[in-house]
Amino acid sequence: MLQRMRELLEEKQYSVFRSEISELNEADIAMVLEELEEQEQFKVFRILPKTIAADVFSYLPIEIQQNIITSLSDKEAALIIENLFADDAADLMEEMPANVVKRLLASANSQTRRDINQLLQYPEASAGSIMTVEFVDLKEDVTVEQALLKIRRVGVDKEVIENCYVLDKARCLHGIVSLRKLILSEPDQLIKDIMNEYVITVKTVTDQEEVAQIFKKYDFTSMPVVDSENRLVGIVTIDDIVDIIEEETTRDFEMMAAITPTDKPYMKTGVFETWKKRAPWLLLLMISATFTSSIIQNFENALTAQVILTAFIPMLMNTGGNAGGQASATIIRGLSLNEIDFKDILKVMWKEIRVSFFCGLTLAVVNFGKVLVVDHVTLLVAAVISLTLVFVVSFSKLVGCALPILAKRLGFDPVVMANPLLSTICDAVTLIIYFNIATTLLGL
């Protein structure tokens, strides 16, 4: 498909190009645009029919959006902004330079300016910042027939029409009625008689992660956003929730890998910027890892007397880190899904104590036989290694489950307590446990 589009552009068959590309889905057109050179992108965007240009624009990455907007005239740019849904337009404005934003808002009509400015004033990552103001509202005292007439009249400019929101004169939310309900009801029935008065809402300042959890819980495709006085100010739609889930998942993966989160795609992030995101964490972990070196130095005499002990240090440290990582990952998931709270910390720790005992015992028994048969060590050395495994696994799982819960309680991100930091703590404690058991049993 891409090759065909490029051939038509090179041969300047613009009418054929326009006809063929218009048959594609807007998301597919955006994918074609992404693969083209910058100048080709500008050309294609101007060729696109005005009826689909704004929809295609909303699917493009922010970098391409910025390039296209700045290449258009004020009139062309205003047309795109006015045809975007308000939440998409607001997202674009947040990423644009201030002078460009000023120019775009000045060119847009008053309604568009008002909608965008309303969205821009809400806290970042809140329900207010991701909502759209394009929804259908109805009055309680209108009939089903009148409501359907209104939907036909204004629905083309709304992002969602599957659910209509019933408001009073002060725009307070009184109920919700689905399009399905309207179609199946008698034309002369009043909206107040068929609406659902129990409406699940979120506040404008509600965190976007909490909004996503509510969507998941109730299988919503849209949800109303109200202010402190229960006035409907917008709705959050499922497409924004999908973006949030992707954004939060990416952020968690980066934090677990000890990388400062970034909003840019990997291929769009420069070498210097990537270095700045990674180097501080690596420095912190390197410095913290020096504790393990200090511990080994303190037990140098024991290692000299029993050199064989050195061979099992990597295995013990890796096992401790893996055990802690298992518990940490499980707890972080539970915290993110609101399955676990701070009040559950004792229950969680009691469960992990029992799990870690059985895990540690299993590893110890298998390891005892392995080091005797394969590594040909003495019974006492095998006992040291196996006993260490029991204590290390138990400690690591306890720390792995407790740290994320405590971090969230103190207002920190639980993900920060994941693999890198947890492994450093577990490595240091593993060595302390190992060498203390060794000096006690072996009399070093």
C-alpha cells in the first residue's frame, strides 16, 4: 500500500491518490503518513479531503502533528483545530510552543477557544485534562421523539452519542439515557420516565489511573465528569483510557528497569536525552552496590579459609533477587488494581512468610543434593549453602512484598521499589546471611 501511494505521488497523479487513500480507514492513512518523508507528509495532508483530514490528524504522533500544524497557514491550521475533538486539540496545545499555541487559538473560533482553554486549566493526568466536551445533553421534560431529533441535529459533531446525559437548567447531572433505550421507547414518553438516575461519575480532579480502574470495573465506553457542584463538564471516552493504560504500563516498565520515564518513542529520543534518563539511576545503583563489596572485604578471611564459598555467591544473590522480584511484581500489580491496601500489609506478609518457607525449603533440598553430587563439597558447606537459601528467600520475599506497600503509603511510586533497588538490598543482605552462617557452622 505504501509503495503504491509513493508511486502515485511521484507520478503526480494526485486525483487518483486522493481517491484511493480516501477509501482507507483514518488510522491506516495515518500509518501511511508516518512512513513518508516530511515533505511528502505535508503534501499528502493537503491532498486529503477536508472531511477526513482532522480525523487522520488525531491518529498521528505528536511530533508529526506539530510539523504539519506549523507548516499550514493560520486558516488551514484553525480549520484542523476546529474539527478536532476538544480533548485531542487540548493535548496538541500542551505539546506546542507558546507562540504557536497563541497563533492557533487566535485563528480558531470562540467556541473552540473556550473548550480548549477549559481543558488546559485542569491538573495534568486528571479526569478534567483527558475529558472531551463533545457530548449530547437532554432535558428531563422533553419527549423521546424530541430527543432523537436533537441527536440527529447535533450528533455529527459529538464524539459519543451512545449515551445522552440528562441535565437541569444549572447543568447539574440528573440521569443518563442510552441511545438504545431511546430507540426502543415510545415517541411520546418523557426522558425523566426512562432515564437511569443512578449515574457513576468522576470529579474533574480525579487521577486518570483511578478513572481507568473504574472503566475496567464497570466495562464503560464513556463516563461523565462533574465538578464539585455535580455540574456536567465533560466525558471521558474509552479511546483515552486505552492511551492512559499504554502510557502507565510503559512508565512502569521503565521505572522497573531503572529508567526515568519519557513520553517520546524510542526512535524519536536522542542519544544525549536517553543518556540523561539512564545514567543517574545507574550511578545510584552502582554506588549502592558498593555495599556488597564492603561486606565481602569484611569476610575476606572466611573466604580465604574456604575458597569454595566464593563459587556460590552469584547463585545465592540471583536467587534472592529473583525471589524478591516475584513478590514485588505480584504486590505492585495488586496495588495498581486496588486489590491490596496498606491495611492488608500484615496479611500479605504472613502469606509471603509461608510461601517463602516452602519455596526456600524446596530450593534448599534440591541444592543440597546438587552441591554434594555435582560440586563435591563437604556436608557442612552444603548445609551452609542450603540453610542460606531458606533465610535468603524468606527475607527477599518479605522485603519484596512490604516495600511497595510502604512506598505507596508514604506517597512514593511503588514501582520505584521494584527490581533494581530491591535487588541491591537483597544482594547485600544475602551476603551478610551467607557469611554469618558460614562462620558459625564452619568455625571460620
